[in-house]
Amino acid sequence: MRKIELLAPAKNLACGIAAVDHGADAVYIGASRFGARAAAGNSIEDIAALVAYAHRFGVKVYVALNTVLTDAQLPLAEKLIWDIYHAGADALIIQDMGIFKLNLPPVVLHASTQTDNRTPQKVKFLQDAGISRVVLARELSLKQISEIASQTSVELEAFVHGSLCVSYSGQCYMSEAMSGRSANRGECAQYCRLPYQLYDAEGNRLARSKHLLSLKDLDLSEHLEELMEAGITSFKIEGRLKEVDYVKNITAYYRKKLDEIIHHQVEKKYVQASSGATTFFFEPDPEKSFRRSSTDYFLNGRHHGIIQPDTPKSLGEPIGLVRFTGNNYIDIMTEKELHNGDGLCFINSQGELVGFKVNRAENKRVYPFEMPRIDNGTLVYRNQDHEFDKQLKARTAERKIKIQLHFTETADGFSVKVADETGLEITNAFACKKEPARNSGGVHENIINQLSKSGNTMFEVGNVTIDITQAWFFPSSVLNEWRRISFKNFEDHLLSSYVREKPRQAVAATYPEDKLSYLGNVTNRLAEQFYREHGVKEVSPGFEVKAEKGVPLMYTKHCIKYEMGWCPREGKKSTVKEPLFLENNGQKFRLNFDCVKCEMQISKCE
């Protein structure tokens, strides 16, 4: 059976622990430096603490070190990698191929989506170079994923939820070019979330202040089994900048989805990648966390409606239409229960997002703190559910490993054997003086009752078997102490028995192309050496090293012409004169359309 992994994000240690508690099979977290989310760095001590917590459940911890590096940063990165390895991390997520040329510990390497993994040839190269897992480009269809899986043997990871970069990951230089903040160094200024004017070649404005590059958020929760069939092993939730409530809600939502598939499969092909079962004390709902609406992107082919042009902010869940407005209240046609303190929002007639807070809710009528100008028939969204937020602040989940206990008499006392669902076991011997029980009737029941108390431990006792020669007297305090010691020893045994995966051995590998442009993101001498050793004859420096003028700053499968209904491949005829231009606050960009590849490129107007 193939192990299926739910991979959750961690901004910090608290988020990582929440991810484990809510059913993650693996957690990815940033180190203090060199992660693609510069604002989500963590100390080695916190990474080690997360590892110790996670490994008890067989949950893996991956550390993101997925920025491009300068020559001066290479020694710092090497030291950091050794520190991460000694902290117990299971893998590094990398972008810079220069890392291969460092003096590395025996650590597993994953190729970040920043390495632009779109073709079987590229994935096969990374596999042969020694990469153990490849994080696929988000733009791939099910058919393309299947093609890659059929031609490779490396583990494949796919994003299934969260924010989307409009550019192919690793192929966006707009932030670096316009503000000096490199997306490939974890400092993206998010130019894709800005409002733009759209002009034709004659200066006619075709769209005004629209977020034409701002994608909806990814949600592939209804396609998980299809992704398994296509060859995906790891299902990744985006969100290393998200807070703990997001991690709880979204991880729980996907844990329940995956469990349903795994538990109800006819052919037993898939199994959970870690140990323990999670019980939830709330009903997860992705619409109640940060959400720019949702899209399946290109998983099932190109379609309209993948952008959210009115706002890059969270809309949340649609509530219903405004039926009537009074002087200080709004009646909403809704089936949802509204609460005091809810945050509601809507798009006004000017296409702007307007939000307001609910002071008092009475059935389908809300009294805002400040009455907004809102028309009848307007669709209202809830981007903050006050009662749901309160639930998330309380105890929301419990993860436990089911164990079996065998209580046995020994020559000088008794022993408690603990065994878990994987077959791991340990026997704890307790020497003591044996004293016959005055009343033999309740001895077995007392043993079972005291040993079955799991309380706040990570265990759930499934069955207790007893093998004693006669009814002995056992004070409850003694049995409780034996249970406590047995549980603690087994928890330690879980950690000491954990075995990290070994790195993949590299074989002869030739890069699919013999020339590498700035798109290869080569920013140090070791990365250049790596590519030359793998058959690349001409290596251009990365954009962060040499900003070439006139080159595209963004490559994207999203197409504004298609979204506006002007796609020639769909047989659409347009009178719009090209080239088209985007403009924001005096900064102007030219759009180029490669209809053969079905891609759009964005370049700066010099």
C-alpha cells in the first residue's frame, strides 16, 4: 500500500504542534534564514522541539531552505544545514542546486516548486540527481501529473489548498525588478495582488482598477482521490505565513477528507503515512478561514473565473442577498446563523470591497456598528465568524495512538507490555512483594480500570490482557504508577525507534537543455558548477545577479485575453488592438501572448 501524506504548514512552533495535533502526517517549517517566506523564520531550538513532538507520531518535519544563494551565503547555508540535520529534521526543501555541491550531512532533499517542475524530463533529471521528492508546479493538470508519474519513480508532492502565485513558481522577477525584493529570496512584494488599469495599443482603457493578476485560492479537496490515482503521494497545504487558527481548521478539513478515502477504499491501495487517530471537537470549514473564493486552477483544464478581480483580500463564505435595509439594520436572505461580532463584507457598485462589523444579530437581521451604504440584492459574505473563531481558541483536537497492554506476572513481581498499531512494543518490569487479595472478585477489573486510564497522554488503551497465577492485591496507586512509567517509557521508545529516511543516491543525470538562461536562477558559482557537470554548456546568471533589460518578468499560464473573452484558440474575435498593457501607479507592463504554449508573459515598459 502507498503511504499518503498530509503536509501542513508551520509559521512557528505553535503552528507546527497544532498541525500534528490536527492530523498532519508531515509539517514544513522555515529555518532562521534562506526560506522562501522570509517572515516565517524559526530557531534551531524550535525546529528540534517540533521534531521531538512530531516524531512520536511518526510525523515528519521538513525544513524549507528554498531561496537562491549568493557565494557569500554558501558557507552559512552549509552550517545551517548541519544544524537542521542535528535537530532531527527529515528533509530539506531546496531551490538552489548549488546546495548539492556543499559538504552535506546524509539529509533527504526535496525539490521545491520554485525549481519549476512541469515536465517529465525535468522531474526525471531531479530524481537522477539525487532528489527524493519533487514538489510539482501548481499549474499541472491531472493528465500531466499522470504523465510525470508514469515516467519517474521519485515521490511527487502537490499543493491542494491555499494561496496561488500567478506566475510559475521561481519564474517571477517582477518584485525584484520593481522594488529590489526578490521572490526567489523570500521577499516577494506581491505585485500580482495590486489593482491595474488595462490598456490596448491605442491607449484605450479596457479595465479600471481591477486585480487582473490576483488568483483565487486553490481548493482541490474534491479531487484528492483523483490525485492519488494520478500518482501524488504528498498533499500540501500552503500557508507558512498563516496563523494557528488557519492551520487547525484547514489541516483538520483535509485530514477528514483523506481519512474518508482511506477508510472506504475498496481496493486497499493507500494508508496513512503516520500513526495515531485524531478526534476533532469542532467541524472544520475552509470557508471560515482566509479565502479569496476558490478554484481548482488548471487541474481539470483551462476555464474562466480563476481570478478575483475586485479584491485580493479574503471574502470568506457567501451568506446571502440583502433583502431590505433600514436606518440601522440590514435584512439578509440567508440560511446561515449570524452572530454578534461577525465580520461581513460585500462588493459595492464601484467594485470595491466594503467590510463592516455586526454589533447585534437577530435571526436574519443584523445591526452594524456603522451602517454601510449597501443596495438591496447585494451579495454579502462573512469573512469572520465570531463563534467559529471562539471554537478555534478552545480545545479543538486530540491525537492518540492506540495501544494494547499485557499485564503479566513475573518471578519477582509483574510486567506491563505496551504495543502499538505498528507492532512496536516494550516491556516494563516492576519488582514488588506479592500479597494475595482478600477479595478476589474485583482484581482483574481493577487492573483493567487503572491501566486503561490514558488521560492527557498521547495514548488510547484498546485492550488489556492479564496473565497472573492468582488474585493478588494491587493498590490503585501502584497500578497508576506502573501505568505512568510504562506510558513514559513507550513514548521514549517511539522517539528512539524513529528512523529517518536516507537520501536518494544520485545516478548519471543530464539536464534536459544545454543552455540555461536567467530562468535557471543561477546565483552562485556552485550552482553553475552543478549544471555544467550535468551537461549544460552555457549558463547565464540569474536575474538577481544580472538584471537583463527587456526580458519577461513573469511567465504565467493565466491569460488575461482568455479571461476577458478574447482568446483566438476559442475562436473568439476581438477588435482590441494589441499589444496590451497593465499600469499601476505609473508603472507600466507589456503583455505578450504565446498562444502555442498557451501562456502569457509580462515585461516592464522601459
